[in-house]
Amino acid sequence: EVQLVESGGGLIQPGGSLRLSCAASGFTVSNNYMSWVRQAPGKGLEWVSVIYSGGSKYYADSVKGRFTISRDNSKNTLYLQMNSLRAEDTAVYYCARAFSQLEPTLSFDYWGQGSLVTVSS
Amino acid sequence: QSVLTQPPSVSGAPGQRVTISCTGSSSNIGAFYDVHWYQQFPGTAPKLLIYGNINRPSGVPDRFSGSKSGTSASLAITGLQAEDEAHYYCQSYDSSLSGLVFGGGTKLTVL
């Protein structure tokens, strides 16, 4: 059974750093396209970043230069390193697996339960 | 403001048919990029409902259907049921932004 379990969220001060983890089971992260999608409280979905199976990485303009997506093949885990956090980064962060590898319009068939990141002083 | 525009809310009575529109531009839907649709209940992760404009993943009832024309796409739900009350999001790719984009979401209310 495919499962994605996020962890690492919490309360952080503006300007701080946080790393989210997404532990996968039932499939191999490195063989798939994986993404992070966030949702601010009471708001819609916003794509954050994607890593292709080949290692290419892409980011939304709103996080470019501050966030880094990566994976640890030995742990079958996806990460999102978030630096220079701002209040507007407050959201539930979901990791998601791409349904297929038909670039660039990926769809996502499996999602984690989400991890809440709150940026506030 | 989302690149893909959806109505904030739609409603319908049980058994009726409702449609949710997703309007884009020449840099996303109009550029022949696929549109996908998700269903989300409060406090839960989104669920893939339609992929590649018209396709349903295994397990999604055929009451849900997608279409695309020009710079717009639509999600249709027939035989509306109380359990369909949720938020619905469209998603595509935008070449100007070089990234994936979501619509602002539509809340479906079953009267």
C-alpha cells in the first residue's frame, strides 16, 4: 500500500529555518516524480516544488532561492528545506506523488496527510 | 489571485447536474497543457478526481467527468449526492510561470 507521512512542521519565527520530511512506503521515491504543495489556512492549493526521477528540481517563484527539495534514496524519503521563512509561508504542506511522468503537467495521485508550518513571532 | 479562475461556489440539489469551470489563458490551458481536477474535504488531503482533462482514476464514479475547450476546462457532476459536498480544484501547467498552477477552488454545496 502506498503511503506518504509528513513530519517536521511546527511554529517557527520569521527568518528561521525548518526541514519537512515525507517518508514513503509502498513505492520507491527515486523512481517517481515527487512534489510539495501547500495550503494556507482557509485558502486554496499552491504548488511549491517538484523533483523529477532524474533529479531535476523546479520551484514556484514564491519560494525560489529559499526552499530546497531533495530526497534520500536510502531512507525512501522526500525533504523540503525551508529557509528565510516568512509569515506568508504559513500553511499545511503536503507531499504528493505524481500519477505519471508526463511532463510538465503532472497530476498527483497519492498525498500525505499534511504538516502544518506556522511562521510567527 | 490564481492563474486559473474558478467560481468561488456552486450549488445544486440532490440528483441534479452541476458544472465547475476553470478558465485559463494562452500560457496554460490554451497552450494545450492538460487539466486535472481534485476533490478536497475539510481537514483532509486532496484526492485526484480527473487527470489528463477527461480521465478518471480507478475508483472514481462515472458521475464525475471532465472536458476542455480552448482556454477553459470544466468538471461536471451528475446525480449530485450529499457526499459530493467539498472543495474542487483544477490544476495545469503555466509556461509563463514555468510551474504547476492551481485554480482558486470552488466550494460545492448540496442543497
